[in-house]
Amino acid sequence: MTMENFAPFMFGALILVMLIGFPVAFSLSALGLACGFYAIWMGWFPPEFMQALPLNVFGILSNDLLLAIPFFTLMGSILEKCGLAEDMLDSMGQLFGPVRGGLGYSVIIVGFILGAITGTVAGQVIAMAMISLPVMMRYGYDMRYSTGVLAASGTITQLVPPSLVLIVMADQLGQPVGDMYKGAWGPSILQVLIFAIYTFALSRLKPHHVPGVPKAARTLDGWALWAKCLRGIVPSAILIFAVLGSMGGLPGMKSAIATPTEAGAMGAVGAFILAAVSRRLSWPLVSQAVAGTMRITAMVVFILIGSRVFSLVFQGVDGGIWVEHMLSGLPGGQVGFLIAVNVFIFFLAFFLDFFEIAFIILPLLGPVAAKLGIDPIWFGVLLCVNMQTSFMHPPFGFALFYLRGISDTLFKNGALARKVESRDIYLGAIPWVLMQLLLVAIVIFVPETVTSFLDRGEKIDTDKVIIDAPVPQDYGTQPDMNDPFRQAPAPDPPASAAN
């Protein structure tokens, strides 16, 4: 085997190892080390090349930006476990319920709000399904619509700032986290609108699938209902806007007063305060939130270390050059590259988690995108939109697994009149996956959905810059003796000075 063929072999071996099902972090490390020793034995690079590995690992652990991940995770865990989702869904459901499709609108809106607050798909899907699924079934909502809207509204948390995936994207692409958050606002709001338009169309074409809830079912009305809605939304919105605003993550903000790590720490403290004000702060809640934060943080760090081991060897055998040549030669220029990459990511998400894709695949694609002149923020947000689908399709559609588990629990407890079949869950997810792919296409062909939210300075094309400067007369040009403004020549020095 030659060195030119070894990079494709490593990439194929990577896909194979992912399919085995062994923990990704250790699979990547083992594959990277084995390929590295083989490359040394073949003489493709010296043994000293692997000495850079400890420094790479130390660089990961000393990266201050990644400290934002445990802070934002802790903030989301505290707010998720303090009953915030239940309060929002109850009040929103009563507010929009009498409208046809009203319970669907409430799930979509609350999913968007919780996505900006909790940032965890599992807790969001489970919390919303526990509250909304029995109500939807009680009032005759279509089973497939109900399961689909609950799963899709939970996965939007990966796109809405302050998403953990966007932090990882910013780190891998070398971009400010605040800019990545600004760019994600357009697609996230557009995603909510697409979901709402689909619900509205369904309420007109098949009104019996999304009927209105009788007003008699309301337990609150008038100002009392609006007050309950505001009590659930306003404090959380203030916290999120304060966190994102401090790091320059809101559209229109041109400066930041805090780093992402500092903003995450402030958000975690704010979550504790909100939980205490609502009188739900307890030691079991804190213990569960901290344990969940530790698990997610450890997973991210180990996956990042494993991916760094693999990428070091892959770059050492010119894998980056192979990927660049393979992708930069695609027909269609930027659009052709983006379509091919998104099709690849979509199918790769059948087997890989979004963190794994961000750590393993993005470092290979980022340099090629930069060579093609693609804005890195646009590229990162586009891939984040695509990776939402990883929660919605088999075989590892985690949102569907969460929905499957909680629906069985609700049926056993008597909260559901009939069992939710797996067929209904998977078929119900298809329209929502198609809507997520529609958003991918919109972001590809209308990059302004991302870039218009960024504060970009005026770009200057250096190839078109013309420097028009007068030619000095000293360089071979004879002075015009008739020019009245001609400078007189310097007088000769006196004889005494010459001596």
C-alpha cells in the first residue's frame, strides 16, 4: 500500500469502526494509533511526528472556550429539572388550545423557548411528551402528527442559541461563538415558521387531525392565564438575553463584554437563582443536574481527544490534501460542494452523533470550504441545521427513542388510552424530517438567512485594488527645465567643507 492510498483506507476504516458500535472516543484513539504506528513502520513520517500528540491533547484540555460547555449544560439542566417546561406547556396549551392546531402551535413555541433555555434534546422531548401527549390524545389529535411535532420541536434545541453544538462548531472552525450564535437566529426562527405553516395547512386540509380544544377545558382565563404565561417566559427570556447579549450573540450587537465561558458561568448562576425564586431548588435537583453535566462534559472531552489522535495521523499521511482534491473538484462550485457535503452529513448522521460529526468530519471539511470562499459561519450553521435530522431518523433517532420510552410509560400509568405504536412514531417523523431538509436547501441557496444577521465589515477584493501613485522624477525621468516650480539643485559644498 502506498501513502497516496492510505488516506482513503483510513477514512473507510473510520466509517467501519463507527458501525461496530464500540464507544467512539476509544475507537478513534485505537484506529489513529494503529495507523500511526503502521505509517512509521512504512517510513511515511518519522517517529518524532507522534511526539506532537501529547501537546495536542494538552491543547484540548487547556482550551478556555470549551469551558463554556459544562456551564451552559449546567444552566440547561437546572432549568429543565425545575419544572419550567411544565409551566410553559400548561399555560401555552390553554392559551392556544381553542384554535385548530393550537396544541401543536404551543408545542412548537415552547420547544423554541426551551431550546434557548435548556439545550438538551432528551429532557425537552420527555418533558413536553409527558405534558402534551396525553392532552393531544384526549382531544382527538392525530397520533402521527402528535409524535412528530413533539420530536421535531425537541430537536430544534440543537440550532437555537446557546446551543452546545454551535460552541463546538465555532471552536473547530476558529470563529467567535457570538458570531455563530448570531448566524443561527435566522434559520432557527425560519424553522419555527415552517413548522407553524405546516400545522396551519394541516388544520385547513384535515381539521379533524388537529381539532381545537373546548374553551370549557380551560382552568384559567383572561388576565390570570396571561400572567401565568408571562411568569414562565419573562424570567427565562431575561436570563437568555442577558447571557447571549453579554457575549455579543444577539443580532445587532457589535461588541461583547464577556467571553463565552464567563457568559456560561453567569447563566448557570442565573439558573440557580430562578430555581430558588420558584421555590424548586433542592439538593436532589442540584445533584442530578451536576451528574448530568459531568457525563456530557466527559463525553465531549473524550470524543475530542480521540478525534485529535485520528486527525493528527490522517493529516500526517496527507489526508487533508486527499479530501481537498476530492471535494474541490466537484461540479457546481460552492453550491455543488455544499449539496454533496450535506447529503454526506445526512447519511452519516444515521450512525454518528452530532458531537462526533463536529469533531471528526468538520476539521476535514472546513479547510476545503475556506478554499472555495464559503463563509465559515454560514458553513457551520448550515451543517448544524442538517444535524438536527440525526435525532429524527433511524436507526439512532434518539428523539424517537425518547418518545418511544415515555409513551410506553404513560400508557402503563393510564395517562394514554391506547398504546403508541413504533410505526406511528417513525411515520409521523417523516414530514418533519422533510421540513428540516427544506430548511437545509433554503440556507444553501439563500445564504442571507445566516449572513444578514452578522455584522460584517465591507469586504475588499484585493485583486481589484488599483494603486495610482505619481512616478518620482528621480527614476530615469529628466526634469522639465521650463517648469517654474522645479526644485533648484542643491548647491555644491564649499571647498573648505570638501577638504
